[in-house]
Amino acid sequence: MFGYISLNKGELKIKDYETYHAFYCGLCRNLKESYGRSGQATLTFDMTFLTILLTSLYELPSQERMERCILHPIKKHHAIENSATSYCSAMNLLLAYHNLMDDWMDEKKVEKLILANQLKKHYKDVELLYERQAKAVRKYIKDLHRCEREQEADLDKVAGHTGRLLGEIFAWKNDMWAPYLKKIGFYMGKYIYLMDAFEDRKKDQEQNQYNPWLLQDESHNNEEYCHMILRMMMAECAKEFEFLPIIENIEILRNVLYSGVWYQYMRVINGKEQERKLKC
């Protein structure tokens, strides 16, 4: 489900893109160091965005280094890491494990179950370390399965479960910024769920899988209506973001919120293959 919250590279200055890429590489490195290559394989754009958001909001001191990796074995590249990187790495694992198990339950993809089993021990460790967030994941799974059983057609209700989940994950600390971060995560989570479900309509219909868009009448099951709903979600998300006193990396974050998400949307609408990994 996740992976829609990326940037629009064409609209970003070179130096800002290099900074974004350094955060991406830092998160990738942290996933590998903390959870092995299986954990590294779960890397998403969404947690890269959250890493930059938390780093910028809390003005965190960061470690910057030049690294080689399996994708770039010859030329070193810039990587940025800090305490937010470690947190987002853990949250990436929580979400990835859930997504893998969800794919296994829905479509019986054996490769998803194998990867989930490889991550299970790390998942349990993260559950103990971040009890609030892990509880939100478990509740989300329970609520979503109930919606599936009941064939819930209310888009706002169904998407709200993903929103509340991501809200808990975005709220890193219990402080004055938590309410804003929860709202940013809430509306972004709803956007992600609705966008993913809209993209999967044809596949879910063919496989007789639950999808709330398929339960809408014709006037609400179309691109125009979907775009209107998604615009509302991201408008609320951006409004909460602008309340935060962020200066550093502001152009990167605004690129994602105001342009990047719509770049991904147009790729879906135009029927192009989704890019789930950053092209370097």
C-alpha cells in the first residue's frame, strides 16, 4: 500500500534532490544495519519523507558520510542519518511486515510470506520498543479486516483506519508538535489508502477482493471524484504542515506535499508502471 509519498524530481533543485537522496540512502543503510538485507528491501518513500520532516522540525544533529552500497559499489554516495532515521527505520519495518502479511492473506503470494517470516523476529523487537505504534498497527489490522468482512462502502470510514495508524507513527514524541504531526499523518494516510485502492480497482474486481471503490455508485467510482477526494485530503495535510516552524529542507518537504504526490497520482491515472524504488 505504501510508497506514494515521493518527490517530483523534475521540480526540485539539484542540491535539494541530493539532500533528499542522502536521507533516502541513510534510511536504506539503517534498515540494513538494523534488520539485515530483508529489512533493507522494504525501504519506502513514505518513511524517507517522515525522516526529513522529523529531522527538520526537531532540528536534529545528523551524521553525514560517504558510503558505497550494493547498488553503487564503485562510486561513493552521500548518506545522512540521525535519531529520526532509526525511528523511521523501525516504523518502516512495522508497516512492511503488515503489508507482507496482508499480501499473503489476500493473494497467497509465497514470496511475501517468506520475506515476512525473515522479518518476524525484528518485528517483535520493534513491537516491544514502540508499544504505542505497534498497538496502532494491530488495531488497524483488526479494523480493516472488519471492514472487509462487512463490505464497508464508506470511503471516509475505511480510509480513516489508515489515517489513524499513520497519525500514530508520525507523532514520534508526546510533545507540543504531536497533534500537528498526527493530523499530517492522518490525512496522508487517508490519501495513501484511497489512492492505493483506486489503483487496485481492476485487479480486485478480477480477483473478487474487497475494495471500497467497487462498492460506490457510478458517480463516485471515477477519476474525477477520486481526484476531488484526494485533493481534499492533501489540502488538509498541507494546512497542518504549514503550522510547523520548519525552515531547513522546507523546499523538499513542500515538493513532496504539493507536487510529488500528484506526480505519483498521474502515473497511476495514466496507467504507467509505478516506480517503487528511487532511480539514481
